Amino acid sequence: MNEVHIPVLLSDVINMLSPKEGETYLDLTAGYGGHADKILEVTRNYNGAVLNDRDQNAINFLEAKYLEVKPKLMHDDFYSTALRLVESEKKFDMILADFGVSSPQLDIAERGFSFAKEARLDMRMNNEQDLDAWTIVNKWSEGKLADIFERYAEERSGRAKMLAREICMHRPINTTTELAELIRSKSPYSHTHPATKIFQAIRIVVNDELGIIERTLPLLPKLLNPGGRIAIISFHSLEDRLVKDFFKDESSKGFESTLKVLTKKPIVADDTEIVNNPRARSAKLRVAEKI
């Protein structure tokens, strides 16, 4: 089966998780199986693996991919899956969470994630949920829009308010390209498209990305066997800050510490990987071990 998504920081993830034959593995954001493939090639413990994703397209792909070997597949957001696994007292030797958007989500125009491809504003990772990008852009108040642009796109307050006002003045805005062009027309020249951060902020809100991370992190040590490793890949400074602070808190409680941090600084992609996979540019990997 052809690879449809290039996993970021793959060699670093393998090196830091250091999988061994027979170990159990939980992938909370399995996507199209890029990381899982390489880890399961080593562990050969498919029955002891759980692969989760909130995107039904990814689950369909994984079902077809693993016809002969049968890892357990779960279709939900990673918080809900982590909670169910904690409640059933499951434990793993390795956990991976990759908070990035997969290439197919970006590349399939009708998913409405990318400003480079015309489509109805959508951005839902789970197509079954009600809230989408169109609703936020066309129904939310000017004040709420300004707040998410300032908070999640980390725009200056004045610019956030200006963009929110322009969006409200030009409603309805139905497509990704309409919104991107409006933002571009109100922005100074930049090497990166000025809509990049705004689209990212809207996507974060549509999928409650930061809220889900905050609720999930405290569950992860409960899912690890002693000596188990957890690797987390983030793509946004706010995501990385949540992971960094959680690892720091859990490793600095003295005798009550649950984790030992294995990465003093986040691991980032080298120049070669960035050339081959530009989406790795903002990826940061942090790893910890269960005490």
C-alpha cells in the first residue's frame, strides 16, 4: 500500500522510544500508520498495539492496511480514547501522540483545511461533529474572532481586531480561498502566506485541540508500564508549552514524580528532513519515561 503521509521525525521517534520485540504500543494519533509501521516492525506485537484516530478516513485506511495482522483500532479523539483505556486499566510500553494535521487532511481539498485549495470552510478532523470553520467564520461575533486570532494565532491585539472586523464586514465567506484572499489583501508582504496563522487558529478551535491536549496529558502516565516511554510531537508553540510544562511538573515532584524527562530540549527536524518534508519544519518532539 502506497504511503500517503510522510511521518515527521521518524528516525528520532524510533531512536527515543527504542522499541523492543514483544513490547506493547499505543498510538493516540495513528493517522495513516507512518510511525506505527516502523515501531510494529520491531515489536512484532500487533495484538498488543492500539491505534487510534478521530478521522474516519484514517481508520478506513488502517483497516485495509492491516488486513492480516490485527492491531486494535479505535475511532475517537485521543482524550476519549485515553480515558477509556485508563478506565479499563490498560498499560503500554510505548505511547506516541503526534498533534499535527496529516497530509491527506491538508491535501484533500474538500476537507477545507488548506488555503491553497478551494473548498468550503470545514477543518473538522472528525466529520461527524457539528462545529466547523464555516460556522466560526460566519456566525461567531467579532469579539470572539478577535480573541481566537490573538490567543491562538498569536497576532497583535490591533491586527486581530482588524481582521475580525474585516471578516464580519465581508460575510458570508464560504470558501477557504475567499478567506485567504481577504486576509492577504489586509496584510503586508510576507514570505509565508499571511493566512497561515489565522487558518491554524480556526482549526485549533474547531477541533478543541489545546483543550483535548490539556485533558489528555494527566492520563498518560497512568497508561504506561514502569520504564515505558512516551513521545509527543507538537507543531504549535502553545501545544509545545503544554507538553513542556506537564513533563516538567511530573518530573519535579521528588519521590512522587511519575516521569523522567529524556529530552532536555525538544528534538527538531534537520535540514535534510525539512527539504524532503517541509511540514516537519515546525515539529518538536519531547520524550519522557515512566518512573
